Amino acid sequence: MSDQPRLPWWRTRGGVAALGFGLVIAFFVLREHYAHALGLLPYLLLLACPLMHLLMPHHGHGGHQHGRGQAEEGAPRRRAPGT
């Protein structure tokens, strides 16, 4: 086994080259189909929330807090105003 940590794929030579080619291709495709690409933006915004919930479990929208009635450890419990 190697003692060196593995780099993420996008930090390798092949990953950087693939991302570079992808950016160039995206630039030319968007340049030629600008009107069509702008027409897709509202749908991409609508898809953002469901995709976030699928790809980021318990991290999207601030996470899911179990036991909301209990105070967090180390955090003081707040009282309602006027009580």
C-alpha cells in the first residue's frame, strides 16, 4: 500500500485535461446555442432543490436536526420574549 493520500480525480493530470476540454466544449456549444441555453435556466432552477436533496443527504437546506425540542450541547437555551 502507498503512504501517499490519493488525489481526487479532478486534481490529476487527466482530470485537469478533461475539465479543460469540457470548458472549451461548453463555451462553444453555449456560444452557438445561447438562446436555447437561456430557455433552460428556469428548469435548472426548479431541478436544483430535488437534486440537492438527492446528492447531499442531510446537508441541503441546513441539514435535518433531530430532537429539535432539546437544546444543543454547549448552546444556551433561549427563552421566549416576555417570559
